[in-house]
Amino acid sequence: MEVKERWNVAVGSEQILIYKMANPSSMDKNTKKSQTSVSLDDAMLLSGFGIYNILHMLMSGLVLMGMIMQCLVLGYVIPAAQCDLELTTQQKGWLSAIPFAAIILTSYFWGWCGDTQGRRSVMLYSMTGSTILSIIVSFAPELISFAVLQFLSSIFMAGSSSIVYTYLGEFNNIRHRDKMMTVGSSFIGIGTIVLPCLAWLILPLEISHTIPVLNITYRSWRLLVVATAAPFAIGTVLLLFASETPKFLFVTGRHEEALEVVKNIYVINTRRSRESFPVKTLILEDATTAYAKRGILTSMKEQTLPLLKPPLLKWISLACFVQFGIFAATNGFYIWFPTILNSLRSNDSANMRICDVLDATRKATIEAAAASNTTAICDDSIYISTFLRSIYIGLTFFTMYIIVAIVVNFVAKKYILLATLTITGLCGIGAHVTPQVQVAVTLFAIFQMSGACIGLMNAVSVELFPTKYRAMGVCLSMMIGRTGSMVGSNLIGLFLEVNCGAGFYLFGGLLIVSGVACLSLPNNKKTKSTDNLPPTCDRTQL
């Protein structure tokens, strides 16, 4: 007859109950040894929560900040480099889409590398490559070389952006994982504040160093490209002292190494000796073994195909549509925001619509060029108000992250999405029709707050999809969302040239439709999973 043993193990603020079915006749001298064998998830719980997790979150947050800064820096570089690179409006559009295109095209590749080579090693190589290439990009003499080098740098940047969420999640136990990933993700909002501050510090500098060999003049915008790689450079140094995730070590059969990493977390969190850690061996779980033995292509096929069939098809379609709309409106417009703000400041009238100011600026440039018998007159000066307003946008964006994180505890997610996307979409349209520039800029700032719904939609996706398909569902929706960034930046560049107002109506309306579509989400707070697998660390959380 079997009886159920219960052990109550407390470590710091953590207290867990571990159960084991045992036969009384077998409770001999080997019982003590068996009681020190637990699953990896239980061992992570026993390692506690403390300074190790916080420091690891800060390091991962630094990587996330570097990622968003490198994605959006071209919004500040392009206005300052348009004379040196002789950029047209259409060229500005596809140039600004390069980082997003690199992420879209290489996310699966980097995911495969992370699953086979390790999270830490892939992040080390990718961040090192991105940092080095960012330095090389700053010496590009003309548009084509700049675009090619920027694309290569963005490919390496995509490596860390694809892995860092997994790396952050797998160092936290299941009790604190969501909280730490949410706090870590807030560094994206911090990045949108740091970037304009950095641009304000560097772009006004009177740097003009001629390099005859390359036939270029090294100016401040080139230095800004290098400066935005600083978080990656610092993150790379910090990562040299970090460990591989215990989850990756465990699923690849390196069980002793995995346990040693967990012990390190325990020692730093609790300030106790390694010998006092109650776990001596890790239990090999069947699900983990199967995961380790499956090929990457087989695994991806098994995770993807069910999402494209009922009943999950409607949810993946909804998630992809909403993420596409949010990314297209926020990232697509944010890339152009410094250019738009700069045009507003360069025009004397404050009682004009945004698009009227942009059209007047463009016509004035053409007329001046015709009057002086030249093909073009280029003005790459950037006004202080551009940086200030960009910082306000970043603060608004970060504030919205905090508001959503608080409100979500009291209001159903679908109603938050409906209200936020509808209001921000209306503000996007209002930013175009308002004849007061200051009011228009304020409405535009609210319009950008829709970006805070990206994380909320990911939380909804986690609840919609069963554990077995959850990571791939989030990954696919984010990939489509980033496609929206690329499409949005190109379309907005086209609209600014031929029909400025159409861009505001299109993307403002897209947010409103996305918000209304969220009404089809389930009413309950959490959709019941249909599979019976226990929750494990997601392989890819983007």
C-alpha cells in the first residue's frame, strides 16, 4: 500500500510543498537520498527570489533597451543624415524599416540557434557582432553601403532580441517569472526616453572630421549610431560573468551543471552555503526528455500546424491582426516622428494642421531650389523642441506601461484593449484634423500610447493558447506585428509624400478596428487550456 509523503521546505521567502508517493516498506536508508531529488521547477522555487534575480533582470533589461534603441535610432539619424546620404522620402521609408525586416527574416534562425547552441552563447555572439557592425556602419560613405551594413548589424541585433526574453524567463521560478518579465519589458519604455536624450546630447555637437580614404565627413549622426550600441557593449561584458540558463543545460542532458547554476542562485539570494541547499539531484522529466530528443524542424511543425486549424485558428488570426495594427501605428509612425516634429518647428505658423505644415515645408524647399537653379537645397538641422517632444512621448509611453500593469488587476483585458486602442486611434485621426500644432502634438503623444498594448496582447495570447502551443503562438503574433512596423514605416513615408492625411486616417482607423475586434475575446479572465501538460518554461517568449 502506497502512502503520500509530504515535505514542507522553506527557503527565505519561498515555501513549497513537495509530495512523493512511497511504499512504507521501502522507507529505509535510501529515503533520505530520494527526498533530495526534485524537478527543476521545484529546485528553482527552492533557490528563492532575491538579488540574483534582480541583477539578472537588470542585465536583461539593458539588452532590451539596447534592442529598442537600435530599432528606432534611424528615426533620429535619418533627418540628420539626409544631406550626407542624399535621401529621398521613399528612401527614408525603406531605410527605417531595415531593423524590423532583419528581425522578421532571422527570428526563426536565431530561435533555432538558441535551442541548439544555448541562450547565453548566442546572445554573446550576436551582441558582439551587432556592436562591431554598428561601429562600421558609422563609416558608411553612401546610401547603399549604409543600408547593407545596417541590415547586417540588425541581423545580429535580432539574435539577442529573439533570445533575451527566454533567457530572462528561465532564470526565474514559476512564482515570479511573469512579474520579472513584465518589469524587464518596461526597459523598452525606458529606451524610448533614453534615445531622444542621447540624440539631444550628440546631434547638436559640431563634429566635422574629414576622412579622405572613405570620402566622408564624420559628423555627429555617425557618432549617434555608435552610441546606441553602448547598451549591447555593456551587456556583452556583463554576460561574460553570467551563466547559461538551467533550463537549457537540463534539456541538453547537462544535469549537474544545471544544478550548479541553481545552487549559485540559491547562495546569492539567501547568503547561505552551497551545502545547505536541500536538493542533491534533479529528476529527469519525461516531457523534458522528449523535448530534448525532438528535432527543431519537427518541433516547430508540431507547434505551428495546430495554430492554423480550428479551434485555435481564430485566436491566432485575431492576435496577429491586433499586433499588426499596433506595431504599424506605433513603430511605423515613431520612426517618422522626429522628421515630423522637425518640420513643425521649422515652419513659422502654429495655426496649421500637421499635414499642411509638412506640405508647406516641402513646397518651400522645392521653390527655393528652383529659384537658386539647383536640384535641391538640403536642411539637416534638428531643433531642440524635437528632442523635448520626443522625450515627452517616451515618458507618456512608459507611463502607459505602468497604468496598464495596474489596471489589468481590476478590469478584464479585452475591455482595456478596446478602450485604449479606440481612444488612441481617435487621437491619431484627431492629430491630423486639429488646426493647432500644440494640440496635434499632444494628441499624437496619446496616439503612441497604443504601443503599451503590445505586452497586454501577449498576456492575452498566453491565456488563449494551450501550454504546448503558447510559445509559438506568441512568436507568430509578434513576427506579424514586426511586419506591421516595416509595412507601416514604408506606407507612412509614401503618404507623407503624396497624401499626408491618409496615413493618419488609415492607421488611426486600424487601431479602432483592432480594439473592436478584441470584443470577440472570451469573457473569462483565463481561457482553460485543453492540453494536460504541466506548465513549463516557454522556449520563446517575445
